Amino acid sequence: MSHLAYVELAKSYRLLNHGPTVLVSSADAGRRNVMAASWSMPLDFQPPKVAVVIDKSTYTRELVEASGCFALNVPCRALAQATLAAGNQSGRDIPDGGEDKIRALGLRTFAASQIGAPLIEGCVGWLECRVLPEPRNQQAYDLFIGEVVAAWADERVFANGHWLYDAGSDPALRTLHYVAGGAFFTTGDGLDVRSPL
């Protein structure tokens, strides 16, 4: 995929630390799915870890528990409609006929480098994660912790460990932040503030 660049694992947390909505992709035994999640965050640097809430009722949860892995895909404004639909429709509700939710939403994928879950094309960041089992957190709070084993970004908007949003950035590539009721904000212009000391 063009514009795809490897992100150092030590800097992978920067793909999430500004709080974007993510698309959680999963796969197991020939089945695959995607869901939108607003509650995800980086947790640690070494090794890098993330947390994401995946409700017990979701098809994604079933596949994540079966496979032990998931991907966090960081969608941008160009994928706003598909992101909203991914959050409003269950993969269990897709009619049979060889189509899964990813295809039904018109999304395309490419292979991850370290895990079996697919990565969603058109996003601007991707984190490949292996589940670190925490059964109590998973059951009580639907909270999954994953170790980031590979990370990627669209080099047009993320390079050298930093987001590159400014007046010259393509607005379609700005990350999404879900509010409620179908409303999103997109990431605004960057502001570089240096300490006076």
C-alpha cells in the first residue's frame, strides 16, 4: 500500500495519544469483522501496550477471544461514514452469502505483518496487537489489553514519530473523534509549544 511507513514500537503510542476513534479488526478461522471504538488508549512504552473496550455482545469480541489478537486501525475523515456504520451494525447481522461486515461496508483490507487480523485500507494509522490475557478485566469491564507487535502510519500525516497536521494537510486525512449521535470532530491544526526553560 502506498504511503505506508513503519512506526518504531517505542513511538507507536503517539498514534493514539490524541484520542482518535479506532476501528478494531479481528479474524479467526476464516471469519473476520470490524467495529468502531471510541474508548481506546496507549498504556505503556516498553513493551508498548494499548487498552480498548470491546463489549461482550459483539462479534469482534468473539473473534478476539478466539484468536488472541486484534488490530487498532485509525480512520480519517474520508472514512467517517464507514466508521459510523461499523459502530452501528453488528457483524452477526450481515446476511449469509459470503459477505462479511468489512465487505458489506465497502472497506478493503491488507495483511498485517505479525497477526491474523486484517488491516483496513484508507486509515492513517495501524497497530497490530496480541492480547495480554487479563480475564477479570475482560469479564468485569470488557477491557482488553494488547501488546503492540507492529505499527504503521500514513507517512503523509505521520512521520518521525509525530502527526503532521497543519494548514497544508489534506483535510480528508485528519483523524476522527466521536462525540455522539453521529457527530465527529476531526483533528485540528498542530501547535508546537516549547518549554521556556
